[in-house]
Amino acid sequence: MGKHHYQITVNGETKDVLAEPRELLIHTLREQLGITGPHVGCETSHCGACTVDIDGRSVKSCTVFTAQVAGKDITTVEGLGSPDKLHVLQEMFKEHHGLQCGYCTPGMITRAYRLLQENPSPSEEEVRFGMAGNLCRCTGYQNIVKSILAAAAVMNASQEAAE
Ligand code: FES
Ligand code: FES
């Protein structure tokens, strides 16, 4: 199968990539662009470790071809925060021990980011439901949920302070 050029926008930067029509986005991100936040867990759409945001929706990047996202806006965990300036979700995962090995964490945070955009004040049940597509082998979810609820509280408080 021949390779084709595609333009994809990742974390605000437009990139030219050369990929076969069957190449999965997760592989283009990690292997061509060196964007290694999204992880490969199962490659069968079960674990959510590869979650990215595409045009305002959470998408498991092992479920889409790179060819399908040409011209779309993709955000990975690298686009949310940096080591110098963590996103509030990253801060709260750190503070509330929302990770152990960290393998699921980029996908968790990217999904939680979209969840809080869609519902800025979720209940615990809504967080659990909204995060149901992301699996963690380590933490038992308790602290992940706590971290997301804490991030929602911080984000809402800073929004109120700005008003
Ligand atoms: Fe994509 Fe598991 S690697 S859902
Ligand atoms: Fe290890 Fe979630 S922190 S898989």
C-alpha cells in the first residue's frame, strides 16, 4: 500500500506526515512526530491509554487512521500542560495521588479535560461514567476520581474569581 502526504494539526502546530492509508493515528503521533504522551495499551479500543482530543471530542487514537484526521485539530496531553506549567488536572493528579505507574495517566488526563469542558461541575457518579472508557491497572480509580473532582473545583473557583 502506498504512502500519502497528510497535514494534521497537533497541539496547535500543523505537521506534514507521510503515512499509508491504514496507519493508525497513535503510530503517527508516537513514531513520526515523537509525541509520546498518548500510550499504546491494548490497540483494540479498550483501555483508553491512547486518548487524544480531536475537534473537541475524546477519541482513542488507536481507533482512527491518520488519513481520517487530516485537517482536524488534535490535542494530546503535551498540549494541555508542560513540566514548567502543569495543567490543573496534572497538578491535582499529582496532589491526590491519581497515578502510580503513570501508564494510563496521559489518556486519563486528556479524557478528563474534555469531560470537564462538557460538564464543569460533575458529580462523582458523572466522573465515573465519563471516565468509563479509560482503564487503570494500578490505582483502583478512587484517587483518579478524587483528582478530577478536585480539578473541577479549582477550575470553577478560578473562573468565579475572574468574573
Ligand atoms: Fe487505544 Fe487501548 S491503545 S484504547
Ligand atoms: Fe498505572 Fe494507571 S497508574 S495503569
